[in-house]
Amino acid sequence: MGEAKFDNPTEALLARHSAPRKGSDWAEASRHAARERTLGMGAAGRRDEYWRYTNPTTLNAFEAPDVEILQLEEVPVFDGVEKLLITFVDGVYAPDQSDDLSGEGLEISMLEDALSADIHWAADVFGVFETNGQSPVNRPFAALNTALAGQGVVIRATGKVSKPVALRYCREKTTSDAVIHHVIRVESGADLSILENGAGASRLNTVMEVDVADGGSFHHLRAQGRDHARLATTAIFARLGAESHFKSFTLTVNGVLTRNEVVLDIIGDDTKASVAGACLGDGDFSHDDTIFITHDAVNCESRQVFKKVLKNGATGVFQGKILVKPDAQKTDGYQISQGLLLDDDSNFLAKPELEIYADDVACSHGSTCGAVDENSLFYLMSRGVPRAQAQNMMIIAFLDEAIQEIESEELAEDIRSRLLGWTERHKG
Amino acid sequence: MFEIKNLKASLADEDKQILKGMTLRIGAGEVHAIMGPNGSGKSTMSYVASGKNGYVVDEGEVLLDGANLLDMEPDERAAAGLFLAFQYPVEIPGVGNMTFLRTAVNSQRKMRGEEELNAAQFLKIVREKAKSLKIDADMLKRPVNVGFSGGEKKRNEILQMAMLEPKMCILDETDSGLDVDAMKLVAEGVNALRNGERSFLVITHYQRLLDHIKPDVVHIMADGKIIKSGGPELALEVENNGYADLLNEVA
């Protein structure tokens, strides 16, 4: 098999995944439109403004990479948390490893089933939010996802959900391409937490479309697995109503290539949103956070907090944008991206963008890149802390501003313990 | 016993010798003070002794109970029993004061082959010692020195000293930036730690601190070495007449 038989690389992209189960008319129309969109925008390339820092070649390749399955002895992330567990193995729903799909204040179905229904609320979201998020910046892997995804969950939260829904992505095959698409609606006054955990496939493509109604709360916490050579592109498209809350945090340790995109549309007044991430990379590691937050309502607050620890030639990328529309007065936008380079071989590339059309706004942004502070290191060592341990303390401290964005203190502690584990494994 | 023997040290970045043959000997349980004009090398001596980057030792030794500290990493020097109270304690955002203290105490215990303190044991001791230094629980929870006032930072240094129980303490201008009450509190903290085993070297510009921490010996340092040593009366002489007479004496 090769790419030669296709007229262009974009057709090859569309042909590399098996077709999903046929859905109802609206679903097929949405998929068809996504296919056309994909063909129209073409595959991601290094010449694209938003792919200058991250090389999409392996993401575009016909074959998924062969990636050794990581056997871990440690307790999985979020293990101690009471949750409703839904497992995907190599991108396919595994009912035998999942809980019963029902819970207080929750309606859950599988994507294939929702897309088969002639009438479904998901019709207003599936592919719709993704399409809206394609302007002004193309997101070809998200369009590809909508065109081809057969797997995923469709969740509607109607009240306070007592426990988080945990999506666990396991791997059994060394080579796999997973395309997963989730559609989520948080109704007015409802409160939903989604946990995601695991590498999921040797090449994973996820999209999550989230509709948060007025007064709804959505918390998202993700750990992207520790399998070294895996590839991942993810995209979250969310629309936030008035007085709603949105929080998303991602922990990434290892992974040869990760591109996490988050596109938020704040359309209701008095809304609060936070997108944060911590990543740690050693060696062959490229991690890219590409964020686009649009403020189109009054008195809303958004935060972007991204911290990257990089060593042995690892690369971190941050492309973060705040767009404040003319009527979005009293917007409070905060953006910070920081790279901690543990040696001279590593890179942190940041492109903060602010586009502001309203006049009564407060937007602050900062981006820094540097080594561990020698004065602090000496201070810790002068009290008896060995160099490696002192450096680890500095790493954890550096990442903590991002961790603090996590709503639940219990989950934040779980994430902190993972950071400690990484620093211990990658000492010196 | 703490000894500095003919110590010569230069700045690493420029070819400039700061310490030019400094010699000093402090017996167990003694308190010595060093005074001297700006630029005489007092702080440099404390940094070289504790192992800060940026200095090259050209000659000499710094011995603590016979072991040459200059052969050790800064953390090993600490475990060997050396403690430097910083003139400017470093702020470390994100590292909790308590975590820092416990890590430091247990790292040293581990290096010395002693059993580490568990959380409960540690908490009990730290609360006790913090109380006597008027350090409240909130200060312990905050990140190391972040948002601390000048006085709080110095008290935090003394708390660390109390927790780490070193054999040899160097106080680098601990009185700088402190009002009279804060200085008293710090001095009380230091005096509480005095015993027959623990030695102190107090670097200061002002005699005032020595009213509270009474030294056995006072040294005058100038141009990278000790030019005169004597009793507490030497500090009074400096306070009254400045350094000019002393410098002329040796010139």
C-alpha cells in the first residue's frame, strides 16, 4: 500500500480509515460536508501558518506508526476517583470493560447509535461546532475526524452529575489508527466532568464538541498516556453560554508528537473559561498547544495557562489567540505560556496572538523561556537538598500554576503525583 | 571546629581575586563576628564556604571538623553541618515552605545515614520551633519566602537553622533590612541555638547586632583577609571610629 494511487495526499488521508457505520440522513450529510471540507482545505503542511512549528508529516502518512505498548505497573491516572468508566480499545468501544451507560443527570449513548437516530439533539452539534471552528484557521485533522469517525460518546448532562465520566483509551495493537468523536451537551444549570486517560492508539485523532448552555459547568481533565512513540491530534470545540463555566486541563508526558487544539466560542455574558496544560518531554518529543478563544459577550473571563518542561532536544509549541469582538466589553483575558529548558538542546516556540476590537478590556499575556534558576537551586542545595532533587522541586514548582487551574483538588493531587513520577524517572 | 586556612578565591567570570589569604579558626561553641568595609570580601567568604557557583578557589582550605568543605557539593556541605543564613533569602514560587523544610531535613538525615522524619514527627517539631520565632502556620504553608517581609524572611532563615541543627552557622548580614524589634527576635532565635557544640560566624556592619548576639571574638576584614582580631571591644571601636584607624594601623 502507498500513497501513489491517490490523486492527492488529502484523498489518501480520507482513504486510510475504514468507513463508519452508515448513519441517518443528517449524520451522513454532516459527514459528507466534512469530507468536502477536508478536500477543500487540503492536508496540513509546513507552509501553513499554524503548522510552521510542528511537522505534520507523520500525521499525514498513510500508515500509522508501530508503537510498542507501554506496560505500566503504577496505578492508572484517576484510578482512585469514583467515576463512570467508558473504555475504548484501539479506538473501539469495549462494553465489557465499561460501566453501565447510565447515571444520575446523564444521558449517554454511543456515537454510532446517536448518528443513526432520525431526530437527535446531536444534529445541532455534530460537525457544526467543528465547522465553525474552521474559520479563520483551518483544522484539517478535525474535519477528517468528522468525516470518518464512527466511535465516540454522545453525552447530555441534565443536572448535577454525581460522578465524572471517564473515557479510558487503551491499546492492544502496536499499530492502530483511532478516530474518536465525542458530542457533549451540558444543559442549563447542569455540571459535568469528563476525564480522559490513555494514549488510545499508535495514532489517535479525537474531536470533542461541547455545548455548554447558560449556567452550565463543564470540567475536562486529560492525561494523554505515556507511550513514547505515539502520535496524537486532538481538538475541542466548545460554545459557552451565559454564566457558564468551562475548564480544560491536559497533562502530557512523553509522546513523540502531540497537537492539542482548543477552540472556544464565548457567546454568553458573565462566563468563565480556562484552558491549561502541563507537558514534560525528554528526547524525541514534540508537543503543540494551539488555542483560539473568541470573546463575543460582555464581562467574560478566559485564561490560558501552559507550562512545558523540555530536555534532550524536546520541542514545545504554544500558539494561543484571544479574539475580542467589538461588543465584548469588560473582557478579562489572561494568557501565559512558559518553557523550562533543562538543557541547551531543547526548544520552546511560542506565538501569542491578541486581536482586540472592544475598548474596555483587560488582556494580559506573557511568554517566557529559560533554564532552572541557579540562585534558587543553590538556595535549596545549601539546605541539603541534592541537585537532582532540587531541580525536580523547581520543575514541579514551575508547573504548578497550570495544575492550579484544575478545579478538583483531589484530581490536581493525582496529577501532581504523576509529575513527581516523571521527574524521578527522568532525573539528571 | 571550623577553620579557614589561607583561603584565596577569585570571581569565575573575571580575573579578580577577592579573598587574598584569609585565615580564621572558630572553636566548638564559639561565636565570632566579622566586620569590615564594603567590598572587603565578607559575603564572598560565605559563598565560597557554602559552595556557590561563580567563584574559583585559588588556594587554601575550609575545614569543618577536619573535612575539607571545598571538595563537596553544597548539599554535602550542609549535611556535614554547615549552614549559611542568606543576606537575601531567595523567593521560590511554587515550592511550599513546609515541603522545602521537610525535604531539606530528610535529605540531610538520609545523607548522614539517619532515619528520615515522617510527616507527623516533622510537623510536631516544626510547629514548636516556628512558634518561638513567631512564625505562623500561614507562613509555613506559603511558597518559600514569596511575599514575606524582610523580617519574615530572616526569621524563616533562623527557622531553617533551628530545624537543620547545623554545627557551624554563618550569618551573612542577617541584621540588614531589619527594624530593632525584628533584629531582637532574630537574635533571640540565634541565642536559643547557642550551645557548647554549635559555632557561629556573624557577618555584620553594625555593632548593634552584637549587643544581642554577644561574640567571643571579633575580626576585622579588609581587602580579602583578616587584618585584626580581638574581643567585643573591637566592634565598639569600629562603631565609634570607623575603619580608617584600623586600616592605617596595618598599612
